Amino acid sequence: MRQTMWYGEKTWAWNPIAQRCTQISPGCYNCWHLGMADRLMKNVKMSDELRHAYGTGKPILVQRRLTEPLQRPEPTLIAVQFMGDIFHDRITSAMRFPVWEIMEKAAHHTFLILTKRAGSMAEWCRLHQYHPSQNIWMGASIEDQQTADLRIAEVISTPAAKRWLSIEPLIGPIDLGVHGLLNIDWVVVGCESGPERRPCPNKWIEDIVKQCKAARVAVWVKQIQGNPQPIRDAGAFPMALRIREPGDYYDD
């Protein structure tokens, strides 16, 4: 695992599966994962099997990575398989089951599942009669009104102790009123990063924050549009956007 500052200083990234994801919606167009996968597939220091997995080969469960959460005693927020998508159609249940076993065993950690394939997530959970674990939060990635209308309903139908939304990259205004935020516990929102990032006016983010506040849903503003680079320091945000509430902010 490696430390990341995505959602605070105690966030770590865990990628037990080597895979190459594929684009399914406009939010994928400038995907950082595909650029990273391109570099990894050319890394001669990696095994052929790993390099192929990041290229055109089949995904593989990397055994030496699988138990990494068990080796970390400090309670940690762990982003699961953000280097890809654990509900991609090429990831088999035989790969997912060991990942879930580790997450359930490492109950002192909180695990963030995030997918753009929320329908597949909901169907997989129903098919396998998944009983939610308190430390596993199920999330959907949305980027505009069309993906919000589709994926919010799908993540709400997924059995979970907590559900969350990653609205990043935000590439269009979103009205959450169609589905509301009922049964959503946390929203992370931010502009796109990278050299070909698309515009994200602060008003779009502020609208998301207002909707979350009205529904008493925790919200974390991750980054906002800047020139020449996105602004990640919350202290440099406009006052209305200086909000970074953890996912359990409204827990009773």
C-alpha cells in the first residue's frame, strides 16, 4: 500500500489486483489510471504477467499485495482498487472474494469501494447475498447529470453499511433532487486534474455542497479549479468551499 492525501493524512491506496480498466463514460476521458497503466506495462523490472495485466492481458490478483492491510495495525481509511475498477467485467468473483475476506478480517480499517459500474456492484451483491460489513463503504463515481441519474439509484440499491459518492471529475452541474441523498452518507467532490482538464466553475461545487448541507450529508471538497493547476489546499478555497467532513461526520 502507499499513502495518499486523497481524503486526509490517514488515507492509503490498496490495489491488490493488477488490471487495465476501460472507459465507459465522459468522466473516463482523461483517466490517470490509463496513463499509469501505460507506464507499468513498459516497466521491464516487472514480471511479464504483471506487465501484460496492465496492458492487454487478463487481470491478476497479486498475492503479495493482498494481505497488506493486515500488516498495518493503525486504523486507516483505505481506497480499494482505485487503480482500476473492482467491478470491471474482467474482474471475476474468484478475484473479489479474497479481497472481501481481507477487508472483513481487517475490521480495524475502513475500506472505500468505488466504481463507475454501480449496476454491476449492486447485482454482484444481490447474487452472492452479500451481508454488509460495517467497515466497507460502497461508492459510485459520477461526473454529470446523466451519470448521477443512473448510478445514484444503483448505489442506493446496493446493500451497504455506508454509501458514498465521488463526484470527481465534476464536468457539469448536477441536481441531486431527482434521487435526493437519501441513504447516501458521504459525498466527495472536486474538479478534474491533468493537462487536458475540463472547466469546473466553483458554482458547480458550491451547489453540491449546498445540497449536501440541506440533506445533512457529509461532504469533502477535494480540489477546485485553479490556474495553472487545481487548488488542493483547502485554506486557499473560497470560504463557502472550505469544507472537509469525514464520512462519519453525522453519525449519531
